Amino acid sequence: MTTASDMQPPLGSPAAPAYAITDRVREALAVTLRGCEELIPQADWTTKLARSEATGQPLRIKLGLDPTAPDIHIGHTVVLNKMRQLQDLGHQVIFLIGDFTSLIGDPSGRNSTRPPLTPEQIKANAETYYRQASLVLDPDKTEIRYNSEWSLPLGSMGMIQLAAKYTVARMMERNDFHDRFKAGTPISVHEFLYPLMQGYDSVALKSDLELGGTDQKFNLLMGRHLQAEYGQEPQCILTMPLLEGLDGEDKMSKSKNNYIGIAEDANTMFAKVLSISDTLMWRWYTLLSFKSLDDIARLQQEVQAGRNPKEAKVLLAKEITARFHSAAAAEAAEQDFINRSRGGVPDQVPEQTLDLSQIAPQDRAVGIAALLKLTGLAASSGEGNRLIDGGGVRVDSSEVSDKGLKLTAGSYVLQVGKRKFVKVNLTSS
């Protein structure tokens, strides 16, 4: 695994050559630090950047992701955005798919043993995950690797030798292991292998920098430790914060329904970005936008001087929507949002056809509250009535105030709130 060329003098040691800290190096350091939580150790990374600038040798930047789910939301792209920024500086980014480590199950931040995925689930998720990640990374300049390449050939002897390079005492310093042990919650021995295998990935890839969320810090530091054990120059680690969701409080999560999926349609994505608070907008600009920090600061000054903050939010919504769809789709989504805000009907509305002879065979007319339930705009007729009481229901752009309204055969556009529309065709056979 390690060759004589890997045995470099430790960074900062008298034997290590000195490299000039140029303006380009300072710029690259600023790009690295933008929005990050921690860069460890910053001095070593600065030296790596200076060496790369002097020698023309790109740095190897690794991001390892276990394909535990098929879809990702924009909170996941915070780390991917940082990868893209470093990629644009000319460095080699490595998108590592943890097909082997997924078989173990990452215990990070968990209070119980995580059930491993099947190889079939991992393969299916990995394909979808990388296809979505490629909307952020430049796929032509991204090295794709699977950690089964070196983890499977390691074998039982190699695994025992690897395990000998770390102590149980150090492993138990990890918060989740410590807390589970103290609480008497079972910890399986195989869970100790996860951080070791993730760290070994850095050895196999000879990475200079590994990225991850703040919850991955222990695993990232393991990579530094094992690289030193194998005679390599230790990688630096960069942790990125967890993005707050639409509510501005909890981290973005599908379970909390405060997320924007990168596979969502353009109109929904645009509208969801516009729904965030003015304060959260600047946090999202820092972590999600590709605008320079100077441009963001200039925009923020304009808002402080009196420019409508909604205009800045529209710019962010269009940038994010264009990234995952297209510039044309972002323009159309903006117009769609304007139409809805004016009480208009969007260009594309889900359509349903209902047979009155089936749902109302006697009078061939259906009550508005029942129709809201049938079309999925309300969970129940009772909720439909409450929506009507609140002034949130429209039929063909006219507000409904009469809960006794019944609709006969014909086509109608039903609207609940600002963003829910259904065109319903009522037939009477």
C-alpha cells in the first residue's frame, strides 16, 4: 500500500521544503474556509496548497458517502458544494461510494445498532445517489471509487492487522460509543470496524483532504491516524455544518418535512426557497450559493440599505432551481410563483377525473368538502370545512365561503392555500 514516494517529511518539519504562500494560495484557503465548521490542521492545509501551487500537482480531496438512501436533499449538497469549489480550483476530487462500509452500518450519532443494507439495496441507492450528486460535481473531473476495491481483498488477516493499529480505549472516547456503553445499550464489535474501515479508505486513496459533516469528525480523524501508521503524510480534515431546514430551527430532514429534495420539480423547489426567513436566507447563501463572498456581502449591504429582501431571496431561489433543473426552468418557476401570488393558476396543474355516478349516484353533485378529500387536497371532509372557514379554498380562482356548495358535472380548478392545485373533471355517465 505504501511506497518510498509516500514517505514524505512531516509538514512543517525542518526536512520539509518551504513553499511560498502566494495570493492564489490565500484565495484557495479562503475558498476552503468559506462556511466550514473546522479545518484541521489549517497550517498543514495551507502548506499542502502552497506545495500544489509550486509543483502543479493537484491535491486529492475525498468525500465518502454510504448510499443508505436513494434520494438526497439540498442539505446533503453543502459538502458537495465545497467539493465543487475545490474542484474548480483544479484539485482532484474523489467521490467514494461506501459499498463495503454500508454492509457494516455507520454508528455515528446513533444510540442503537444500525441494520446493514443488502448488496442489492446498496447498488440501487449508489446509482441514484451519484446521478443526483453529479448535478453539483463536474462528472468529467470526478474520480469515482468504491471502497470494496481494497476492503474485500484485505481479508481476515489484513483486518486483524488493521484493528491492531487502534485501541479500545481510544475507540470508547467516541461520544456515541461512550454514551451507549454508559447506558448499558449493546454495542456490537463490528461497529468498531466502521471508523477503522473509513480511515483505511484514506490510506488506500492517499487523500490530502477529507470532507464530512460535523457528525463525522471522529471517523475523519481516524483517517489521519491510520495514514501516519502506514507511513503516509496525514490528510487534513474539513467539517461542514449541518444545514437548517425550511423552519430555520432543526437540521434539514425528510422526517421533519423541512427539506427540499433535489429531485423535486422546479416550481416546488423555487417556492420552498422563497418560504425561508430573511435571516436564514444569508446562511443558505453562504452554504449553498456559488456566488463569491464579496458578491453576497454586497447584496446584503444593498438589503440593509433598503432593497427588498425578497429580491435577494428570488436570486437565491433561481440559482438553486437552475442548478438542479435549468435556467429556463428557474425563470418559468418564478413566473409560476408570481401567477400564484396574484391568485392565478399555474401552467401545470395535476388533473383528476371523477365519476359522479359512482361518488354521488343520487343527485349527481358532490359537496366541496368531500371533493377536497377525494382529490387529496384535504385529509378529511372535516379538514376541508376548516380550510373553507379559514378562507383558504378557491374554485376557479373564486374564494369559497359556503360550506354547502355542491359541484355538478364539469371541469373545475380547486385551490387550497397558495401552492396546492388540482384540476378535477366531474363526469356523469
